Amino acid sequence: MAGSQIPDEEVYPMDIFKSIFHYAITPSGIVSLCFVLSFPLIVLEKRVGKYLLVLGIILYFAFSFSPLSTALLARLENRYPPVMNTEGVEEVDTIVLLTGVAWGDPCLPLRGRVGETTVSRLLEAIRLFHLIPEARVVISGGVMDTDERDIPVSRIVGDLATAMGIPGERIMLETNSTNTYENGVEIKKILGGKPFLLVTSASHLPRAIAVFQKLGLYPIPAPADFRATRNKPHSLLSIGELLKEMISALPSSSNLADSERALHEYAGFMWYWMKGWV
């Protein structure tokens, strides 16, 4: 693996820079930076401090409104259409599932150990498995830094997949990768140049496809976990529907979360481009 050749003393500062970089261009990071910089400047009676404070407030509300959050997310999610049937994938015999978050906590039921995003991805993989019942499912994801039990995410998700109906003999676990690039490196070792269905969140799929193709793989996009509305038909809305649309456009934590999700992906793509991975 490419990353394993870098000495630890080089990885640590790079990881810190990566975390700062990702945070700095998310809504939380941008708004926090405006607020943190504004207060000392206001105390020093610098006019720019007031401007930064006002800018932070404006940006907070802007990222919390659905028109902006939906536009940011839809630009990513609408890149690839979902796989609705077997047309065009009849010869594919492998489904690759990229995992997100899971915890090896025995005090929680199996479903409670797997994050919401990963469950959404898994459900799509299960649906595709029923469309292509002869396929095998490769679940990709290693140990999370925060998991003190050192249990690979793919193993936890694999247990849930088995409990939800995928036969264990049809599941293969990839347990070494910790990010999208490493997912691709490890999957190439398993599949080589064979085409496969790649299941991950719709917002994450553009970056994943770019990484995998750069590595010489042949992924077929199979988006899951949609958050933004896809191609709503234009029609006259009733008063109730119009009111609901207006309320959903108001600032909310869910809209802010969508903005965070979208900008996280834009930051990730930029970081991967800087690393030469896309």
C-alpha cells in the first residue's frame, strides 16, 4: 500500500494538516473562523471585526437554508443515476460496498453498531444482490482509529449483511483500507481489471469513481444514501405542499448537515487531487 511506505513522523503532521484543511472549508469551519477572528478584532476596535462577525452570521444562515444546501449536495448526487434493473450489468458478478462508520461495541445490538450512512449503503448492496443473485459482495473497510477493539468495519457490516439475508459464502471482507484511496488499492488486489458495481453514498461516488479509475479499475456506479431531492417533476403545488416546501427551506440542522456533507466531499476531492489520487 502506498501510504505504508511513508515514515510515521511524516504521516502525523500530514494527518493534522489534512484534518485542518477539511475542517477549514466546511460550514462549521468557515463560520467558526469568522467568529474566532472577529471577537479580538472587535475588542481592538477594528472595523473588519464587525464585518467578519456579520459575515459569519450570514454564512451560518445561508448554509442552513435548503436552497443552498440542496444545490451543493445535488451537484454531487445527480452525477450518476441509480441502478434500477439489470440492464447493462448482466455480466457483472461482483458488488463492492464501501463502508463508513461502525463500532465494535458488544453492548449494542448489531444494527446499533453500524452508522446510518453505512446502513443505507448496505441496503442498496442487498437490493442489488437480489437483482444479481449469483453475485458476490466484497465489503471494504478496515479498523477505525476510534475503535479500541481493533475490529474492522467490514467485519461488523459483514455480520449485519449476513443477518439481513446475504449468505456468508457470498461475502468477502477487505479489512486493510482506511480511506477511499486505500479502498481502491485493496480492491484492485482482489478484482484486478474485472468490472464491478461500486456501492457508496451518492455524494461520495464522484470521488470514489475518480480514485478507482485512476488506479485502473472498472467500477460501475451504484449510488445509495440519497439526501437531496432528485429531479422533482414540475407541477402546480397545493397550498399545503407549498407551505411544506417553504418550511423545509427555512434554516435547520438537517440543511446545515447537508451543506457539511457536500463541502466535506468537495474538500476531499481537492485533497485527493493535491495528493495525485484523482
